[in-house]
Amino acid sequence: MPVSRTTKKASESLRHYRNKRNFLRTAEPWGVSPSPSSSSLRYVVQKHAARGLHYDFRLELDGTLKSWAVPKGPSLNPTDKRLAVHVEDHPMEYADFEGTIPPRQYGAGTVMVWDQGRWIPDGNPKRAYEKGHLKFTLAGQKLKGRWSLVRIGGARNRDKNKWLLIKGRDEAARTAATDSAVRLATSVKSGLSMEEIAQARHDTWHTDRQPSGGAPSNPANNRNHHLRQASFVGLRDDKPAHLIVRESTAHVPMSQLGVASRDEENSPRSSARARGVGVRKQTLKPTGVPTVAGIRISNPSRLLFPHDGITKLELAQFYERIAGWILPHLRKRPLTLLRCPDGQGTGCFYQKHVTGQIHEAIDRVEVEERNGPACYMVVNTPAALIALVQLGVLEFHTWGATQERLDRPDRMILDLDPAPDVPWREVSEAAGLVRTVLDELGLRSFLKTTGGKGLHVVVPLERRHSWGEVKRFARCLAGHLARTLPERFTDNMAKRARKGKVYVDYLRNGQGATTVAAYSTRARMGAPVSVPLMWDECSPALRSDHFTVHTIEARLSQLTQDPWAEYATVQQHLTAEMRQRVGMVRREL
């Protein structure tokens, strides 16, 4: 296919940009696929803390981003004429770049996507650009209305790179007292401040990451898509007859599963809201700003589940009401979080390391990683839980160990992940078969929905095994199931091997791997929740996404006992006989 004139011109115009950068050291995009200009032209402003703080103003034209460095940033006051220094063209992919350019590289420093949207030129933009006088309308998230870019000296000074950025006189303009646009200080892409971006690990929070459907131990990079969405299937709300009882709000779930000490629970940072379902939903400070569990909720009306009409305030109130159920599954465990500041399905990203703006209510734990120690977040109180909801967290994923012994897991998890063509009846039957095998080995197991498309079989363990031992046992168990019932199970994660079968994912048992916590929401349409079940509830009538934010509290109020009430009292470990029966050979991983 012949190269288009626009593509060739764009590639040539990026030569200066590429010559300035070492792409083995910087994550900035090379620009492999320049796209031609169209009637819908992109616009972006990136806040850039290089040698000096400035704002990079970029307009799509001829398949690249025409770029100007604006030292003082845009002004909403039409009387201000802000200097804009014309710099090299940037590739279209650069509009999505947010992160840190490494030291000793060109432009080293932190880059934020400060604003983005569309720009609508007056007349022919190419001709206006050549003449040095662009007039246009911005339809950004922060900047709107009429603007001009004017080259100093006009058409006579084509070799000069100094321009002026000027706000037009319209409804979006502001007076001298209210002209500060740069006070809007967070990213429109990630919701992070410059400090948070600078402190974030480069591989944990980029919004071009796409979750893989399970726990995010190593999310894959995908620059063209946002978070996958699952379709919501409305099903019956029927339950086994023995679960239909009068409502009760005094239930205290899983009182001994990793809970804090009595003194800790009575501390000022704790709350009685963690010990029951029926609690007040919010308080209002004199300013009218809503607070939940003592945490101020900014943008309370922002829809975090837009398809389901659930606002940030409503989600915070939901978590406050179920705090007593979810906190035992979160306490003392390092977290990986899925944040969606703009709501489910838009700009979601994973985060596990503490950044500068994390609320003081959230505890920290130091974790040794390959590149040295890192600081992870831990949720021990209702306030910490709500502080993360305030940041747009829609999913809580936990380690399989607590902070006292991060080197010794206290559980083994088998994630039953069905191929798309496997009917749900076979998924529930597969869970029952796994339970039978575990029972024969002498291991007590517990069941929960993932809120997605599968089920988790959880085996509590005494903290006497290494991560390697537990992972290897889980791998051998998955292989044993695949060999014994090859028509039902596979331990091969390749898609071609999974057709018509349930994949037994044992990788949740590696050090640093995580699993979605019980009672955590999932960032999917329908706002499903991961929910512990009693084994006799496992049936074709109760799918993995059956319980949602709208329905889970009705279930909790009708329970006579916690489905996992005995979880914390189980004492078991992996014996030599068990290893032999699953075909485990004694050797180091």
C-alpha cells in the first residue's frame, strides 16, 4: 500500500523530535502510526516539570501535534498575552503520554496530561498556521471557548519561534481576579497530581493498562483500549430456603479473620460503623461538603458506575455500610487497587505503591521488590476504606499474606476461569469437583464469586510454607485435575487449550500476586461484587456476577451466619502425603 502524502509529511516532521530522544531510556512514544488530520482534531495541554515548570500546548495538524511551550500556562483573561515558544512537532501518540522522563534525557521531568479534548479551527487551519495566526475554539475538559495563537511579527517572521496564546472574549473568559486556569492542578487522565505522578512507579498506574479479567499481578500493556467491560446478566434473586429469615443489622461477620486487636478497634481511627450493616450514610460539615467515615468526598455526584447510576458518594456510603464485612478480608494485607477516577470503563489504571497524596488514614507496609523496598497501602479501618473510594478505587485486590509474615502465605487460591463457551452449570459443577478433590486430600476449602465470570476456591493455610511451596502445590493440583478430568479442566493458560474447559489458574499463589477481595466491587457494568458463598449455594442459578451493589445488602441482612464463619478457625497445612498424591516432586522451584 503506498504511503499517503500526509503520513510521509508527518514522519518527516517528527525527525527533529526523534533525534532528540533515546527511546531505549525514555517511555515517550516513537510515533509509529501518524494519523491524518480530520474534521475532529485532537488537542492536549501537558504540564511539564523539566528544568522549569511550563505547559506544552499541542494541536493536531497534518498527522502530528504542533507544539508550543507556554512558560506561565494558559490564562483565561483576554488581556493576558502568554508567550508560547514553538517547539518540534510531536507524534499523535504523545497526547496520551503521562509519566516521568528519566534524568539526563531530553526534557527530563514529570509530565501530566493537564487537559485534553478537541479544537475547532476557523477556516483552513494549515493556511492560518503558515500565516502565523490561528483562531480556534477549544472543547477541552478545562479549557473552552475562543482562543488565538499569533506568531510575533506575523507572516514576516516565519523563522521565529515566538508566538502568543490569547483567550478570546466569550463566556469562558475570566477577569484579572479570576483568570488562573493553572490552579486546576490534577490530571484529566489519571486524576493524579504532579507529586503523585513523580512518585508513582512507572509500571503501576499508566492508564493505558488493560486488566486481564483476574487479579492484577502483572497487567498487560494496551495502548488502544480501556478497561474491558463485562455484560451484566439479570438473574433471579432466589436463595436456598434456609437463608430466608427476618432482617437483622446486628450481625458481626468473621470476627476473628485477621481483625485488629481490641485496643486497635477502639482507637479513634476505628469506627463502630465497621461492626454492623445499619449505619448512617453521611454527615455534612458546615460547608456542605459530604463526609463519610470522616473522609471528605469531593465531586460526590460523579458517576463511578455510569451505566448503573452509582455516584462516588453513594459508593462511599455503600462501603461504609458493609465495612464490617469487607475489612476482615483487607486488614494487614498489601493492596493492589484498580482506580477509575472518571468512572467504570474510562481511564482505569492499577496502583499498588504509595504516592505523596495518599490519605493519612491509610496504613503503609514496606515490601521488598526486585528493585528494592517499596511502600504499599493497607486498609485497616473504615476511614482508610473510604479514603480509597474517594480516589476512585473500584476494586480491592489483596496479597495472600499479612504484613506480619509477608514471606509466608496464609491461603491457597484456585481461580476457576471458564472459557467463553462453557455453560455456567459446568462451572458450578467444576467448583464442586475441586472441593471433592480437596476434601479427599484432607483440605478444607471455601467458595466465593469473583464478580466476573468465574469462581474462587480458597484454602486457608497455617503460615508455615513458603510462596514457592504453595504455588508449586497449586500447580501440581491443577495438573492433577487436568489429567484426571481432561474433558473438564485444563492447566494450560493458552486460549486454544481452554476451549470448552475450565482453566484452573494457580498463578494467584505467587509472591506479589493478588486476588480480588471478598465484598469488593468489580469495575464492570452492573456493579457486581465478589461474594463468599456456602458450598450448598453453588448452583446454576447463582452466577459469579449475581450479587451487585444494589442487591448485596439484602443478602447480608438475611444471613443467619457468615458463610465463611469457620474460615479463621481452620488449622491445616500441606503434608508430604498430599504432595505425593498430587504428583509433586521434591525440588526447589
